Amino acid sequence: MSEKGGSSPDPAIYGSARGQSSKPRKLESILFGTVAGAAAWMMIDLLGAPHIFGIGSDAGLIPFSIAGAILALTRYRALFPSVSFVFLCVVIVIGYTGVVSRAMDRFIRVDAVPTAADAVVVLSGGLTADGYLSQQGLDRTLKGVTLVEDGVAPVLLFTRENRTARGVKSTNAGDQLRFVRLARLDRVLTTRPVKSTRDEALAVADVARHRGWRRIALVTSPFHSRRACATFEHAGLTVSCIPSDSRDVAIKRLVYPHDRLVAFGLWLYETAGTLRYRQMGWI
């Protein structure tokens, strides 16, 4: 009993109530941290950063969510919400302003179409999990076929890319040859399997030396053109750089947030690739 005649709170009952009230707060923190971690990864993925390291868009979602849930129970619980906010601001600036447009042009190299070249070389643009050409691969193939039809060169050379997805092997040669048959082209070649732009340059240089070619018209995607053509020139080839048309990103008029964000991701990827190739002495 207290001095005023009241009873003091039972410690056992008070402790139990406090423990029960802390459980919802802990669950709330875990849920908040999970969502914050997932949001951080989504913002990073929107900017195209994972692709620099060859990581898929879905690779970091679960790890970031788990990390966010764990950190939410520590003194670092504000980390992922802060990261999400910062990257959200970056996404808004890039997607809804024109700041990226001026940075894009320096990666695009456009040479005059030669009146005569020994071959038109079309670089691989990736494969889907079903074994079909990606949109960039289709754009490059269409441009290469058009150049040969226009008489730029008598030979069309494709670089060949192989892919294994869940035990199923595929190659880009099938789709490429379908276009060749539609265009009824006669002189079509493919390289050995390649895995990178540097590998493509060495494979094409081997074919060029064997056949005595002096000049090639090189077809690749716009943002890839400067690094690719520099790599081929470093391999000893004389190159006319001809970017393909871009159908997945409207690079001539970057007016929509989606196009701006994709273009920024490509810019980021090519910036990292260029620095890497310079470090390796490949350009």
C-alpha cells in the first residue's frame, strides 16, 4: 500500500504489458526496414547501376530487403530510408529534367558511310532467355542488312554470341540468318563465339587478316559506338563507325522519364566500360 492508501503497480503485470507493446513496434520496424531496403534497390536499379557489374535487376531485391529488416532493429535503422531518399531525388532529377541529354552525345560516334568497304560487321547485342535477339541486336542486324543492300560492302559479318540459360544453350545466329534469308543476301559470315567487345574485335581482326580486308563498316548501338570502334581500331582495323537506329530508347528526343533513365543507365555502363578498357590498354 502507498502512503495515500493506493496500491503500487504490480511489477510482473507492468513488465508483461510493456513486453507485449514492444512486439508490435519491433514488427513495425522490421516491415519498415524491409520496404526501405527494397526501395533502395529499386532506385539503384532504375539508374542502371547493377548492370555495370553484370547483375540482373532482380538479383539485389531479396538481399537488400533482408538487410533493411536487420538494420531496422539496430542503431543504423535510418540507413536504407536515407539511401532510398537520396536515390529517389537522383531519379527525379534525371527522369524529369534534361540534365542527361548533354552527357549522351560524347559516347556516340557517327562516321560518314563509306562508298566502298570490304565488309559490314554487325556486333552482337545480347540474347533473351528464349534465345532470341534483344532489341538492340535486332536494331544492329537491320542496319547491317540495309547497308549491304545499299552496296556499302559485298560481305556481311556477324559476331556470334552463345548463351546458356538454365541448362539450355542458344545462339544469336538463328535470328540473324532469318533476316539474311529475307533480304536474300549471299555472302554472309559469322565469327567464332565471342563474349565481349574486346573479344569481338580480336575475332573480326583474325577474319580480316585472313581475307585481306582493309576497311570495315562497323555497326553497333549508338551509346556503344565510340568505345566499340576505338577497340576495333586498336586491334588494327580501319573502321567506319555506323550506329544502328535505336528503337528501345528515343535518343534523338529524350523527352520522357523512361527514356532518360534508360539512357542514363547506358551512359553509366559505357562510362565504366570506357574506363575499364583504357585501364586494360584496349583502346
